[in-house]
Amino acid sequence: MKINEILSDKAILIEIGKRIQTIRVMENMTQAKMAKKTGISLSTIARMEQGVSVKTDHLIMVMRALKIIDNLEFVFPKEELHPIELADKREKKRKRASKKTVETQTRNWKWGDER
């Protein structure tokens, strides 16, 4: 099954669990061996493979044990800028999102819109 935005969170957790289990079996590793290698309890490993939500650090430990930790680079790629973009960003780097300003809201206003 392809993981995409139309799947529910639960369905995504189940699919991730199945993929972890498949990779673990391909590596010829039992759940007990995985638990020992990661320091995570056997029941947590089993729950993870069943699609139960687990702590992020547990997922990272399992990915490291399965030698797939590098895949996180595809999920969370580091933003790389060209030199010109870098110069523009040096002026003011955003640290958080903000609400729309009144000016932006006014610009997008159309006749018939309620205020």
C-alpha cells in the first residue's frame, strides 16, 4: 500500500509497522533480537509492528538497528539554498509562522465577503 495523504493516521501506522516487520524479517532478526539490540521492550516492538503509536525515539532506534536511518533524510530533507537565496535569507530569517496582517486580509477582500 502506498502511504499518502488520503490514508488515515491509523492506516499509516499499520503500514509503517508492516514495513518495519518486513525489513526485520529480511534482516533475519527476531523481535526478541531487535528488542535486545535497541533496548526497547519486546512488547513495544510487537506493538510497533501492529501499527500502535510509539514514541519517536523508539522509531529512531528501530530504524538505526535495521540500518534504514538514512531514509529520514528523504522524509526531512535539509533545506539547501543557492548563494543568491542565501543572501536574501540572511536579512531576516523567519523563526515561526504568523497570522495574516490586516493589509493582507484587506487585499484579499472581495465584494460580498463578510468581515
